[in-house]
Amino acid sequence: MSELASALPGAEYEGIVRVTEAGLRGMVTLKADLPDAANGVKAVTGQAVPEPRRINAGDVSVAWMAPDELLILCDHARADQVVRDLAEQLGTAHHLAVNVSDARAMFTLTGDTVKDVLGKLTPADLAALPLGEMRRTRLAQVAAAIWFSDAQTAHVICFRSVARYVFDLLALAARPGGDVGYH
Amino acid sequence: MLTLTCPVCGVDACETELAAGGEAHLKRFGPGSTDDQFEEYLFLRPNAKGVHFERWRHAMGCGKWFLAARDTATLEVFGTYSAQTTAPPADIVNAIRAKRPDWSPET
Ligand SMILES: [Zn+2]
């Protein structure tokens, strides 16, 4: 079997914040009528369907991406099983569950100025973004989803095909001397 | 910069997170229509200077279409609303009238 690898294994940059590639992460996209799918999602993930834009975090996390879309975050090795379990739980209910783990890249930013660093790259109002809220937006030229798990920790998901571009953007925005002192 | 609140997901989105979809509330003319009707549907737009209804897609966000009422000259936004409507809803019409007493929905 092929050796599994994330987009930029071990990539990290230490600037005014620390940027690291999060390695292999399991991600399952579920498209469904969310109220109808709530029981199945709970059975598979242990999490309730989140309120709009929120993330219910745990061993398996569930993020609200759109009124008909969730992103389930889990161990990379578990993602296929999550898809199978969803198919079993949701049965004939119209839905789509796909293991998108290897179509994505994920980065973690840590440091006191994570909001300032991300704020250079996105038009989103990060001052108004609560902890634990998924903000789908863009980083410079490409789509990304970002959220803060605490005041010093931000997470970024993007397409794997633009992983290098996004990592370089984040590293550039985090270069020493680039602190803007806004947030 | 134009900021529109996506009525689907509630995000205050910058115009650079959105894809513009042209004029809203067009009446579609398809098979069986006259050439003039089809031309008007495809190509002819009032291109209003002032109150205007537009389609937008929250492309770098929830991905859904919605509609917006704004002033094309001042960029003032009167409101955003569901794409599943065939005419501006009453609250949007009232919001426009409060700011533009001379405006009427027919123009
Ligand atoms: Zn939206």
C-alpha cells in the first residue's frame, strides 16, 4: 500500500506566530437535510448538529458549513468508517457523505498575534469572530475556512492543491517585523 | 468596499467573497417566446442609477445564492433576502421607501 502523506509533511515556520501543517487529518463532507440527518450524525460522531457557523468540538468535531452541509473532522484512519457509518445511519434519506481528507490541507497557527496575521490575508472581520465559529472566507486568492479554538490558536483548512500557496502566504504574513498591533 | 450580509448563513461578506450574478427578478423567456422577448431576457437591462436588485452568490462561503437591494450610485445597501422570491419582499420595499420616498417598485 502507498505511504500516506499530507500535503506538506512537517512544514513549519516560526515568525511572529508559529505556522505548522497539521499533518494527516480526517475530513468528511456531509450534504443532507440537516434536521433530518441530526440523529444519524449524533449516532456516528457523538455530536449534535451545530448551530449555524458553529463547531461542536471533541474527538470527532462537527462544523456547520452551509444550511445543507457539515464538515466532520476526525482521525485520518477513521474517515472511511465515518462515511460507512453515515451511509448506514442515514439509509435511504437523500444525502452525500464523502471522505475528502486527501483533498484538503490543514494548518495551525499559534501565537499572540494570530488574528493580525490572518487579518492580512482575509476580508473577514476577525475582531467580530467568536471562538469556535467556522468562518468560510478567502485567504488572498483562494477559498479557506478558518476558526479560532482559543485566543492564541487558529486553524486553517484549504484545498490540497493550494496548500503550498497558503502555507507561503501564512509564513509571509508571519514574518518577523510584520506585527501590525491591531487586534 | 461593499459588504453584504448573506441571508443564508448570516456572514457579513465582503464583495470579494461573493460572485455577482447580475440583475434579480428577471422574467425568463424561453421556448415559444418571440425574438424580441428572448433578446430582452438575455441582453437588455435598465442598468439603473439608483435603487437596484441584484443576484449574488456567497462563493467563498456557504455557496448559496441570495438577492440584494442597493443603490448603484451610493453603494448604500437596503437589505439582502432569499433568492427564492419573485419580487422584493415588503420589508425590503419599506426599507427602500424610508430612504428614497420617490422610489416605487415599478420603476
Ligand atoms: Zn452565506
